[in-house]
Amino acid sequence: MPDAGGEHERKPNGHGHAGADPVDDSLSELRSLLVGPERRDLTALQAHMLDPSVQTRDVSRVLPDAIALRATDPQLSKALAPSIEVAVTASVRKDPRPLADALFPVMGPAIRKAIAHTLASMMDSLNRTVEHSLSWRALQWRWTAFQTGKPFAEIVLLNTLEYRVDQVFLIHAETGLLLQEVWSEPRAVRDTDQVSAMLTAIRDFVRDSFKTSDGDTLDALRVGELSVIVEQGPHALLAGVVRGTAPPSVQATFENALERIHFQLGTELQAYTGDAAPFERARPEMEACLVTQFRPRPQTASYRRWAAAAVVALLAAGVWAFFGVRERQRFNTYLDRLNAEPGIMIASSGRRAGKFFVAGLRDSLARDPSTLVAAAGLTDGSVESRWEPYQSLHPTFVTARARDLLRPPPGVTLEFHDGVLTASGSAPDRWIVESERVAPAIAGVRRFEYGGTNPEVRVKDTIESMSILFPKGRSQIAPDQNDAVRDVAALLVDLNDILRARGHRARVDITGHTDTDGTESENGPLSRARADHLLPLVRTPAGGAIAFTATGIGSDAPISTGTTEDDKRRNRRASFRVTLSDDSAQRSSRP
Amino acid sequence: MIQKKICMLGGFGVGKTSLVSRFVHSIFSDKYLTTVGVKIEKKSVDLGSQQVDLMVWDLHGEDEFQKLHMSYLRGSSGYLLVVDATRRSTLDTALMLHAKAKWAIGEVPVMLAINKTDLDSTWELDGAAMDQLKCPVVKTSAKTGDQVEETFAALARAMLDGRSLGEGGVGQAT
């Protein structure tokens, strides 16, 4: 360095003063003696200053400290920003990977959060849309939307929203200028810069007008379903447009957000001169204030519960009705069967205290109603019955009772029709007569009839077919005729019984006959004597139903017209003629 | 984009509202002026290098019925005083308002607009009063729109520069 300095030193001298002068030399020497060291330093410093590589080294030594010293200075950030932007752009163009790698830990969670948020809100809105597009409420709302001409979504929102912070303004306290604004669609207020200013003006107006003490100011406005809540800070205020009724917790949210904004951006707020750019950073805090609270849905839940209950009830009612109807049908079937059953008369029926009941009359011979209950598909005990005994005039029962009472002999059948009990088959006269007497005592039986030949007629026919033979010329009965006389007498006793039972009467004419031998004057009295002789032998006791006559007609009515001895023997006889009363005669005419 | 608050001050009926109504966007009706005493308007000014949104607080003219709400002046970056060219008394009102504004917000850019210059019966500018004001003066006409844009632009520029318009500015326009 000193050598170089020496050269420098000499050069100008040599150049400036050719043809050296002793005075100059001595002056120069003096100068070098006096300020020599300083001159050398100066020269060295000059060289240092002019060497760029040295300067670079020097600046690199102080640059980190210098930047650290001015780190908070916005001027430095402003100065560096363009270079950094260019550098980042260049870096990305060259190879985006390093930057992407560096940002990855930051961007990953942020993207996930954003996607989750979007999906959640989409699901929520989808749920609501689905729910509201199907319910009864939704139909009402659609009608309202149609009537008012408002979009359906708005009607849904109005009806389901408890409150929602639609818009949040950050307003500079002193100037009333809008620093930042966030909103969720649909935006309630446009021209928000003017609104912010006006809001500030109105707050001032209110404070001036009401002369409130310091700090007291308007913190809420309400217009219809919209309200504005205002939170005042030292340098800024946070205003929110709220749809619906916001609870106090919303005000607290605003308060917290405003505090954080003041904490983060206090300096910027104080230094604000009209540039709102720094307040972009307040957006996250403000977005946190965009709260939406839907109405809790107990109504819906209860509506659902009610609907479910109604469905269950309907179902139960349906089942109940089905079983009820089925039971009712079965009961009706049971009643039909009862009605069809002879000997059962239903007086009343129905349902009482959950049980069917039936009351009426029942013939003791009728079928047991309880056996029909199960047959109709009803359970035992599901029907209460009360039966009063009665006698049915149904032919079956009348016949049954008659059979029970009359005990007809084997081969005899009984029939009942139209009040007449008819017996058919071969029956003893006594039974017939007894039945005639007893049968009218059976309920419903007016008369008893025997379907075969009338016993009176039968006996009459038998008696009339019989004759009692007499010996020739005599009026006494031959001993061989005693049996015949007894038979006739017995038949007459029967007839008398029958007639008496029936209240009938008859006349029995006993007629004596002779053969053709002899004269009529002889035969007449003989025939009469024969009748007279027989009469007491066959006569039934007096006071009976039969009246007797005894006559003789000689030989005028021969039984056999022959002239042989046998013919004559058969003609010597007594015959009988039974005349029944008109009634009996009538009956005898029946087939 | 820069936002600034400015106020319009002037006596009753000087035409403040008319002056700006053709050039500003407002969502509020004039009745705010008589009720709340202020009406907010927005005026965008393009200064070439930069756009400035002016939030214009059009304050109700002070008179015996309504007082100026001093709090409305707070935070204003500048203001425009308006006087009626046909009424000398409105200048006195403007001077008083100027004093009040200074007291409330300090030294900020201010301009005086002499309005209704399209009318004939204008009074001569009072030199002494002008000296008191110490601000640029423009002759405007709400009717023709003359000088209105320029006035706002000048005020905006002054506010951005952060200096008083005591001298120079659009003073030459007078």
C-alpha cells in the first residue's frame, strides 16, 4: 500500500509540474512530512471506496443486521415486495416443486378445511331442501311464495331461520369509512360504503340528540326482521346486519372479533389514511361473525313424532277396525245361524262393554246356542247370552213333544201341520182314542187325527159283518154260538168306549131273521123273539153311548137265497146294524 | 383504491346538494338532510395515477332552526365550503363554519366554492374575507356543472398530498 501510495503521490506532481522547482520540492517534502500518514490513509480509503468487490463484502456484513433493524418498517416491506414477487414468480416458473413443497404443510390443512366446510354446508342445505320440498309446511310455503312472488328459498329461510348474520362491516371509527366487509348471500345491504358512513352519522346523531354520557352509544337498530348490531372499539367499529332475532351471544362474538382485530391491526387503524388494503387481514375474524342459527327443529321432530304416532294409531285403528269388523261379521253370522235355528227367537243383540250379547227365547228342545258360537268363529266367552224358555210351535218340536207324550206304538208315525197332529200306521183304537183326548193338550195342536180307518167305522163294519145263528124254529141261541155272542158283545163294549171318548153316539139295531120255511105269520114273531133274546146278551150298560133296538123281519132279508139246508141254517140268524151319528158317518167316509 | 371522507359545508340554500347531485351517487333521499342533518354521497375521483372514493358528507346548512352537528366533521380529510353568489350573507356563514371546522378537525385541505355563478346578480369578492379564508376559491355552477369535477379533483389531490391548499392549488382557477 505505501508503495502504491507513493506512486500516486508522485504521479500528479510529475504531471502537474514539469521542470521541477526546488521550492516546490521542498514544499512537497514538507507536505509529506506533515500530512504524509493521513494522505496514505486517504488514498487507501479512496481505493477501498472505489473497489466494488470490497463494497459488496462490506454490505454483506451489515445487511442482515440492517434488515433486522428495520423489519417492522413498512417502507422496507414495500421496497422488498416487488423483488420478492419477481423472485417467487421466477422460482415457480423455473421449478414449482420447491415452493409447492414448502407450502404443502400449510395448504393441505387449509384445503381440507375449506372442502369440509363446503361439503358440510352443501349437505345441510341439501337436507333442508329435501326436507322442505316434501313436507306439508313446504307446500304452504310454496303457496306463500307463489302469492307474494318471492323466491321459495327466501320463504324457507324466513321460516326456518332463527337468526343469521348476513353482513359484517368493519368501519373506521373516526371517519366512518368502510374498511372491510364480508357477507353471505343474499347480501342484505349494497352500497355499503355509504351505509357505513350513514350508520356512523346516525350514531353521532343519536349520541348528540340524546346527550348520552361518553361511551354510551347506539348498539342496535331494528328494521322489520333485519337488525343491525354495532360493537364499538377505540379505532373501529364492527357492525353486523342480522336477519331474525340475535341472542346476546352474537354481540359477544362481535366483541371478541373486534378485540382481536384491534390487537392485530391496531397500528394500521391508527395510521389509517384511506387505504383499506391492510384490513384484508381482518376478514377471517369478520367471517367468524357470519353466524347462522337455524330454528331448532323440535317442531319438526314433534311433527314427525306425531306423524309416526298417527300412522301407528291409524295402523292400530286399522287392525282394530279389521278385527272389529271381522268379529262383527262373525257375530252376525252367529246371529244368522241362531235365527235359522228352530226354537230360538232373538229379541235383542249388540255390543256392550266390548262384548257381544244376545238375548231372546229358546225352546228347551232347541239346539244349544253355545255350540254355534265356536262354529261361527267366535271365541268362547266372547258372547253373553240370556235365554228365556218358551215352547216353540215349530212342527219339529210339536211332533217331538207329541211323541214324548203320546208314546205311539211301533209303526205309528206322527206329523204336525197347521195345528193338526196326524198319526199314521196301524194303531190300536184305544191309543187312537187316548191320543185324540190328550193331544190337544200339546201346545200348538188343535186336533189329533188318525190317518187310518176310523175305529168307529172299523168296529161298526166288524159288528155288522157278524151274525148270530139260531136253531130251526127256535129263538134261543145254540151253544155253539156263545163265542160269537161274546165277540159281538165285546165289540159293542169297544164301540161304546170309542163313542164315549169321542162324545159320539150310535144306534145298534138287532134284527132277527128266519129261513123261508114256514109261514110268514109264524116267522115274523120268531124273528122278533130271536132279536129280543139276543139283545140282553149283547147290550151294553144303559146310559152308554149306544142305543139298542130289536126287531124281526121274518124271512124277507135272507143272507143266502139258496134253498139248501145250509142256506136255511145261515138264514136263521140275528144281524146287527150300527148307525153312527152324522159326525162319525162323515169321518167314516174318509179314505 | 383510497377512500376519503369530506364534508360539504355552507349556509342554508347555497346549493350544496345541487352542486353535487349531478356528480355523485347517493342511495339516500334529501329528507335525511332535514332530519338527521346529513346525507352521505359517494364521489369517485380519478386522479390519473390513482382513484379516490370520496365519501361526501353533505351537511345541512346551518340556520336558526338547525345547528351543525360538530361530530359529523370528525375524521374528515377535507371539506368544501359553499357560498351563494347571490347572497353576500352566505359568505359570513361560510367563514363561521370554516372556523368551527378548523376547531373540530384542525388544518385540512379546504376549498371555497362560490355557487350559482350562472346567475347575474353576483357580488364582488371581498378581499378581506378571502384573506381570512386563506383557501382556494372556485366559481361553480350547479346548473351548468362548471368546475365541479375540477373542484373535487383538486380537493382529493390536496388530501392525498397531505398539504394545505393555502397557496397555489386550483387557486388559479378563480
